[in-house]
Amino acid sequence: MDNSLVFDMKRYAINDGPGIRITIFLKGCPLSCAWCHNPESQSSEVQLLYTHGKCIGCSECVRVCRQSAASISSNGIFTDSDLCVLCGDCTEVCPTKARELAGKLIGVEEVMTAIEKERVFFEQSGGGVTFSGGEPLSHPDLLIKLLDMCGEKGIHRVVDTAGLASTDILLSVAERTDIFLYDLKMMDSDKHLKFTGVRNEKILENLQLLSAGGAGIIIRIPLIKNVNDDSENITQTALFIASLSGEKKTINILPYHNIAVGKYKRMGEAFDERGMQEPSPERLQEAVEVFAAHGLIASIGG
């Protein structure tokens, strides 16, 4: 299938690989990380988002809803999910974009058109396209076609992944990718299951396979107080990365922030903080020093 759900295309991205890039966010992920800052990326279905603070109470959405799913309440617009068919009519008439659909089914040509428009910035900055999510490896048909077309046009290609995919898909994508941004959450599989919904054995195995195959890899580690910032996990992570074959890997440590709170509200869901907090500057520096002690260079952010 050549069509997939895309929930965003970010132009002028500077943190998703080298240079100025366009980042394509594909919807749907096999992980459900408690700290995910794009919770609307997890579901493989279209979702209706509502921002109460933007709503001016004009009732246009109520007027156009053919299913009578929208109504005015004391808390703004209420949507009956049993009646809503996600047609998007209400989002089209909302003057303030208080109502939006997350997820649009698009194909190769539409994505390539968006990418081609940014080529002048790629050429001037050494940038390119980054495929992110959600999980881009969950969309192999679309992803591989796009990677091939970008390769034919000399466009630099980055894939931002959590690493959970079949070996066949992973290696097929690796043949067509210049750099992987590879998320490494934590080493203990039981804890990984608790906070992401999946175990991590396949994720670690895939990282080893990519490394053995000579893939370009930047490892990204979200660091979260009360989740994975303990000394044991940081040390075990450093040991694992140091054991990978090939060149020493670049490591970006990404401090946790609770930016997702507002997004959960837009989705009509509660955010469960589960004790998660931002790591202190001192803890971040300690993590950098642990990696350095194992011959690795880690930086904050990226």
C-alpha cells in the first residue's frame, strides 16, 4: 500500500539531522512511551483534536455536523465519539482551528511534492528529509518508495526510529538511509515494558544489526528522572553502546519535559505523569561523564 497516515510535515527542522530539513511525521507506533511528546502519533487511526483555549463558541462545528456528534457544553464543544465519523467537516469551518484532525492519508507523490519544495534549503545547508513518527518503520511500503525516490534525486535521508521492526524491513530501509536517529530508552526489558508497552530485546538486536552493517547511527536517549536516569541504567547503556561494532556512536541525551500535557488535553485524555520529572542539570552532566568514561561522546540535546 502506497498511502499512509501523516500527521505533520515540519519545514525548517534543524534538530532532526544535519542541515535544514523537512521532517515527515508518519502516524502509528508499536510503542506507547509514557513520556511521548507526540501522543497523537501513537494511534494508527485519524483522531479529532480540540483546543478549548482557541474556541470562540461560534457553534459553526455544531451547525455543520451531519452526525449531530458535536454540541455546546459548559466546557466548550463536546463531541460524542460514538456518533463522530471523523469526516473533518467541523475542522474545515472552525475559524480558529480549535478543532483539527490528526492524520491525513497521503501517498508518495504528495509527500515528494512537499520535499521537492524545500530542495533549495537542503542544497544551501547540507540538509535533507527526515522520516519520523510515530514509527516510520511501521510504514515500509511508503517509506521505502520515498527513500528510493529521494536517493535518485540526491536528497539526504534520515530515519528517526524506535527500532522495533522485522529484520527484513530494517535491513531494507538501511540500504536506503544515510543516517538513523535511533532511540534507546533503557536497558532493563521489564522496565522497558512498563513504560513503553513493549520489551526491548528486538530493539537492542536491531541496533546491533545496523551497527554491524556499517549504518550511520546517532543514538538518542530520552533521560527521565524516576524512569531511566539511575546510575545502573546509564552505566549499562554506556556499556552496550561501547560494545557496538563499527565507529563510535554519537549520543544525544534528550532531557524529559512535560510538553505533552497540552496535547493530551487536546485529545480529550488525561496525562499520567507516573512520577516522571525533568533530570537536574547535575544529573545530565553526570550522565555525560559516565559515557565519557566508556570512551563515548555524549551531548545534551540534538
